[in-house]
Amino acid sequence: MTQDAVRAAFRQQAVVCRGLDSPFTARVCDLIAARLDRTTAVGRRVLDWPGDPRANADALPLRLCGALHALARDGAANAPSWPPEPTPDDDTLWAAMHAVMTEDAGFILDCLTGPPQTNEVGRSTALMAGLLVLANRFGLPFELYELGSSAGLNLNLDRYGIDLAGVIAGDPASAVQLAPRWSGAPPPTAEVRVRDRRGVDLHPLDVRDPETARRLTAFVWADQRARLARLEAALEIATADPPPLEAGDGADWLERVLSISPEPGVCRVVMHTIALQYFPPQGQARVRAHLEAVGAQATKAAPLAWLAYEAAAAPDAEGRRWAALSLTVWPGGETRRLARGHPHGFALEWFGTGD
């Protein structure tokens, strides 16, 4: 990939960050796009990136921004210029970034070898809205199967307090409280009961390992302090009762754990948030095919649902990359687009169920 393509990827990420309320991370991306050169090992590695640097491919800007944020949180040379400290002028900020790219090149280069690892707790708001629809329709407890679970924090959505336009779900006493900006009619009122939960990820994170908190917090944009606080609280909840996670390919796992034969008295829900886009096309096709095969055996007493909150392919004119909440239910296999919202779940526009 050419140097121009790399710089364009950082400029595009800056647009997205501004659209998602992170002006500081946008500035960091703009400075890298404009000023990064080959005087450091990090600069050479980034500018000579062999793959596709864009957000929907290798996500190179997020890899580098995550490494810089991790170092700032550890007290590195860029810490005095990083939130929560006041943001300096561009020259001072760039000098701090250049210093840390020189002094901590080994750490940054290691971070660049792997994709960003996020587990955005705010996305539980969209998932909970979908579960309310299912609970209202079937009145059954849930078994949750999550693809791309990371540390499994969204499998704990019933352990958070969630306010959806006045409809209260989850645990009102939870240390994690979520109340997205909402437009449209409220979702249905119902009781969400989770009987079992499990998830899969290529590289699941162990919430009991301190390195997990370090990695996940690094990929939260540094100026979004409330988001950081929610993540830290969710990690504490998960540490007390870690969700069951397996390492592996999502399609392989789903074909193994989601049996064709349904069990009456439970609603099985396969769910994912900003994850399916990272599956190869053949993996996506296998997930869809297995859900359709299992769904063909579903009944009203043993329904199957596919709940997805996935980002649009490209940002809108204002730099916002909306996510769409879709729900497919068997028997029947009908798909409805329930809502669209902020990719981090901080705002939802509800379209309703059409009932």
C-alpha cells in the first residue's frame, strides 16, 4: 500500500472520530497523516504498511492510536499531553507523540502486529432493545450465543442498568448505568431473563488478567472519559463472574454449539455487535446457512433469533458511521430493522417492530 493511502486512512479516521465525538483522537490522526515521516522505526513501519490500512480492513490508525493511548496511561513521554490532561497546541502534541514513538518503538511495533481489541459496553443498549422485543413476543428465558465476544462484556447486559426511553431493564443497582439518547417510540416493556450465556472469539480476553483491562482501555478514545469509566466498571462485574468464552472460529463454533434440535421453553439468540464484518465472506455465509438450518426446526415454544448490531459500510456526510440493529426470528425467518444508532450505542433511533 502506498504512503498516500496510509495518510488517507488516518485522515478518514479523523473524520470518523469527529463524527463520533472524539475530537482529541481526530487531532492525533490528523497530525500523523500530516507529519509522520521515516525518521523512526514506527514511522517507517506505518508508512510502508503492506496491507490495507483502512478502518474496515487492517484498522491501522486505531492500532497506532491504541498504542499511544496505552503508553500515555502508563506514564510515558506523551502522558502530559494526553487526556485527562489539557490538550496542548499541535506542535507540542506532535513533539510528545514523536518522542514516545522514538523511546517506546518496541512496544508500539508490537501493538501494530495485531488488530484492535474492543469490547464496547454501550452496545448492550441496542442488544437489550432487541431482547425486549423477543421477551415481549415469546415470554421465554434466553440462551445467548455471542460471536466476536472479546472479553464477553456484552454477554452481561442483564447485569447492567439500562434505561431505554423510560423502559428500565437489567439491574437498576448496577455500577454500569446506560441510558442512550433515544428517538422514536419506546421499546416494549418486558422481563429479560438470561438462563445461559456463552461466546466465542478468535482471541478471547480473560477478564481476570490485568493485561485485559490495559488492552481494552487503550482502545477507548482517550477523551471519552465516561466511556472509560463504564468499561472499567463492566470489567469489575465480569471479573466477579466471568462469562464462558471459547477461542476459535465463529462459524465453526456456532455449527458445533447451536444444535439443530430445539429445546422447548427457551429462546436461543445468536448475537454480535460490530463483529460480523471482520468474518471472511465464507465465514459469514456459513453463519447465515447454519442459522437458517436451525431456524427451520424452530417453533413458537422453541424460537431462534439472530440479533445483529453492525456498522454501515461507510460514514455519512457528517462522518458518522451508523450501526443498524436487525432482528431475524424463526419460525418464519422474517428480518426487521429495529433501529439505527451510534456504533458505541450512545444514541438509538428506534423504528419499532411494525406490529
